[in-house]
Amino acid sequence: MSDEAIQEPLEQRYGLTEITDLGQYSTALTRLLERGRRERCVALLSEAEAYAAAELLGQFAQLDPHATLNQLAASLASRLYSCLGA
């Protein structure tokens, strides 16, 4: 990874700096998720951390299952559970 990439804020690196509302935020995160599915995978979390993240995302998703961000959380939770073999 280059020094420039490390210095660049994450929001800027992943295209989230121009977001003005929740709809745009959901769309941008969905695009980012799709991009992530095409990139090489590396382990960033332990299995226990991934499980905890999946649980939290799943709980958030259940608050309002029809909201766009909650659906995204459910999708991420499902992918984490799948990777964990749950």
C-alpha cells in the first residue's frame, strides 16, 4: 500500500465524502459492497470479531427490515455468517 493511500481519509478513498443524505449513503455503501466482492480477500478480523460484527449488523437490520441501510446491514451480516460457516 502506498504512503499516499495511508494518508488519504477512508471516506475519501471509498467515495463517501460527497454524501448528502441517507439514500445516497445507502447507494454508495451498496456500490462499495459490490466492489468488495470483486477484490481479493484478506483476513482483517478474528472469527470471534466477525461473529460479533455479524450479530450487531443482524440486530440493526431487524430494527426496520424495509429500510435501505437495514437491508444492507442484513446482507453484510449474512455474508459474514456464510464465511463463518453458520
